[in-house]
Amino acid sequence: SEGEYCGTKYCETYFCQGVGIVRQVIGQNGEEWQLSKCRIKAGDEIIPFAEGNLWEYCLVRETDKNYDAENVFEIVYSGEGKAVFKQYTYVKVI
């Protein structure tokens, strides 16, 4: 018998040089996240992995959900070809 699939089957990702990820459409349900705010202190790569850079994303389109959400990512360390992110998610039931 055919089992139920859990997880993301695909994710469309849109980038802006020197900013990073600006939009993602996730899975078949079309959940969409957009960059709502960013702070880029340094870097001009496709995703600038410099310490202090920060990205905030808001949920702009979701299906079958009764909440609003925000994801925040900040690079807290960058060096020796590595980067460490701090991330938190805010969820509000509507």
C-alpha cells in the first residue's frame, strides 16, 4: 500500500545578491514566506554570511492554518569558512 508522505517535497527559493533569500514557496500547499526586514552589515555574496547579518521573514500565504508566523535568523559567528546562526520563530493564533 502507498504510505503518507511527511515533509517538504520541494521548495522554490528566490535570492537577491548581497541580501540572501528573499522569498520561499514551500511544498504543494503553497506556503509562502517573504523577507520583511533585513540588516546586512557586511558581505556581497548570494547569501552574505557575515556576523551580525539578520533576516526576518513573514508568512504571507498559507493554507488551512489559523495563525500568523515570523522567522528570524541572525549570524552570531562567522569565520574560518563557517557561520553559526541564531534562529527563532514567533507564532500567533488568529
